[in-house]
Amino acid sequence: MRNDFSRLKSKIFLQVVVIAIATPILGMLIQNILIDGLFQASFAEGFIQLCQNTFDISYYEGLDIYQQLFRNHKSWWLAGIFFLLLLLAFYAALARMTRYFNEVSMGMDQLVAASDSEITLSPEMDFMAAKLNKIKSILEKREWEAKEAEQRKNDLVVYLAHDIKTPLTSVIGYLSLLDEAPDMPQAQKAKYVGITLEKAYRLEQLIDEFFAITRFNLQAIVLNKERINLLFMLQQMADEFYPMLTPQGKQVAVKVPDGLTIWGDADKLARVFNNILKNAIAYSYDDSIIDISAVQQGGDVVIIFSNQGNPIPLPKMDMIFEKFYRLDSSRSSNTGGAGLGLAIAKEIVSAHRGTITAESNQKYTVFTVTLPNWDTEIRKS
């Protein structure tokens, strides 16, 4: 960092030295050539003649005035000339330095204007040009990412709005059939009621996703921490997903040491684990086992979710924790979400001073959540 300015400092120093040397040389030339040399006699004669013509005085009276103003105060005139030269030299040096500030200012104007062209400065300001171009690149990338996130959000809102209409149409249709045919056979009535209830649940899920979208950036995460039995929480969650697992022949195996505890918000961490497990169920192979394990490593507890399924492409690995990003946009309405699950999970884990990462290969996809354990958190508190 310090060497960035070396070339600029060298050039400014050289310019100042040149001006500092040139100033006294110029002053001595003025003294020896103009004052003590060529112009002295002619200047004196001209000044005396000017006094004679202006004040109507004799030659000797004009000479006396010349002596009093110039010859007797020569040192003062020389000092004044040198002072003027120093001011001019200082102005010249300052003008050269401010030129660099003007270049930087123009570069910043170009940065603000979001110009497509690259910012270029003087050769000795290459380091500053590189920094400005780097900032320009970062700002352009962030703007692109913001537009991409907004576009994904808009697409998902349209997608959800469209999908809300589908189950709502079904609910209205089946309820109309039930209303129009009160003597409908019991078996058929039960079938229609079951379909209507299923569509109503789907409608509720889509509405919840709408609320999740609107709430995501509008509220800060407030934690109500308590001591959590990790084995109990994960086992209970696995039991709750049993109806989703059974039709596909999938199982969840929880391997957590008894008595392992963490310090955090139980409801919000349950949402984290719920979102990860839901993702693992959606993308794992049929008749496979989803492993959930936890170990204590130093002052942290590491929770690992591992499932067998198609690998996540490497370009998408960096995006799965972004809001409104759906790994597979072609998934059906019955399984697709708003792309908020993993993004919200990351926010909650970060609020707990933990980390969440993912890795995927041809055999397994693994999500790892690292959280401070109970004893560590209590000591920090």
C-alpha cells in the first residue's frame, strides 16, 4: 500500500526540487543582468526624465529621487522580487499537485456516472486508476446482483400469484359440486372433500410464502435464547417429517450424543434445521437415508445433514444461500418453494454467531451448521 505512492511522490519531489533550484537562479539572473547590468543606466535615465516631465524639476532633483527610491533601498527591492518569485514558484508547485487531485476528481465523476469506459489517469497515478476501476467493477457487480435478486423476486411473485389461482379454482370447483349435489354418494363426497382439503393446504402454503417474501427484509432477527437439547430437537423434527418420507421410502437417521446442548433460539434454529431437512428430502434419491449427525469441536457444535442425491452444480453452490434463489426452477408447484428457506437459514445462523456451508459431489450433498455450544455462549454472556 505504501509503495503505491512512491512513483507519485518521486515525481512531485523532483518537480519541487527543480522549482526550488530554478527560483534563486532566476532571482540572481534578474539581479545581475537586469538590475545591476543592462537596465540599470537606461532605467535610471528614463526614471529621471519621467520625473522632470511630470513634476517639472531639474535633472539633479530627479536623480536624488531615484537615489532615495531605488539605489538606497536596493536590498528591499531585491527582497520583494525574490518574494514574488517564491510565490510564483509555490503556485507552480501547487498547480502541479492539484492537477493530480483534479484527475482523481474526474475519475470519481466517471465512477459515479457509471460510464462503460475504463478510468485512466496519468502514468504516475496508475495505482489510483487501478483502485477506482476495482471499485467500479465491484459497484457494477453489486448493481447486477441487486437487479438479479429483484428479478428473481418478481418472477417468484408472478409464479406464486399464478399458482395461487390453481388450488383456489380447485377448491371453489369441488365445493360447488358438493353444494350442488347434497345427495352425492358418501365415498365420492369424501374424495372431493379430501381433494379440497389438500388444495386448501397448498393454498395456505403459497400464502405463507408470500408473507415470507414481504417479511424477509423488513424485520431484524430477534433471538430469545435458551438451553436446547440438540438430540431431542432433531429427533422430534425427524418424526414430524415421517409422512413426507414414507411414500418415497426415505428415512432419517439421527446420530447425536445424548446431552449435547446449544444455546440459542429454539424456534428459529428449528426453522433452520427444518429448511435444511426439507431441502434434503426434496433432492434425495428414493429409498435413501438422510443422515443427521452432531459433534462437539472445541467451543463449537457441528451439525451435519447428509443425503444421497444428484449433485448440486458447482456454479450454483455459491448461490443457494441467496434469497429467492431456487435450485431447480422447473420443480412442480407442489414441491417448489419461494427460494427463501436456505437464505433465511443463513440469516438465523449468522445471528447466532455461527456458520452454514454446503458441499456436493457425485455421492453426497452435505450441509454443515456450526454453532457455539452452551458453555461457550454462557461464558461470553
